[in-house]
Amino acid sequence: MAEKMVDLVTMANESEARYIASLLEAEGVPASVGPAPNLAGSISAYIGAGAPHVVRVMADRYDEGQAIINGAKEDSIDIDWDEIDVGQPEDETAREIAEREDTV
């Protein structure tokens, strides 16, 4: 008898879902990714990779999967781009930006 797969998390798109699945698999938790169902059925199949996707795990690994995701959130950092010096743009780019700022 095959074990039951359950939805662990729904992500905004396929890329995000595959990233989460890779985190799980790196920790030994097998995961699968597929389009998320919605009220209209499987309309996400028509939208493709840009549609919400769900990450599924075996039912008996659900809690472990949640712990891995929560741990990844705790380990992540948020970048405050206002605090980062990214340097000066090249001449042509700087000129284009200055022209846009003059029109605003």
C-alpha cells in the first residue's frame, strides 16, 4: 500500500516550490511539486510555471518538513538595500537615470 502524499506548502510559482522541495530533499525528506488546485479546478495547468504550485511530502514526514521550512526562515536574512552601497552607474546609465529624474 502506497503512503499518502500531503500538501506541505503552496508557493507563488513553480520556481519557489522547487526551491522549497530542494531544501527538503537536502535534509532527506522526499518532496514533489505540482500545480496547486483552485476553485476552478486545475486552471494552473493553463497558466504554467507562473501559477501557484504546491510542495507535497509523505504524510508521516509532514512535521519534519514543516520544521525544515521554519528553520530555513529563521536562517534567512533580509537585505535592506537602502543600507547597501551599490556604487555609481556607468556614464550612459547615469545620464539616462538623471534624465528620468528631471521629468519626475
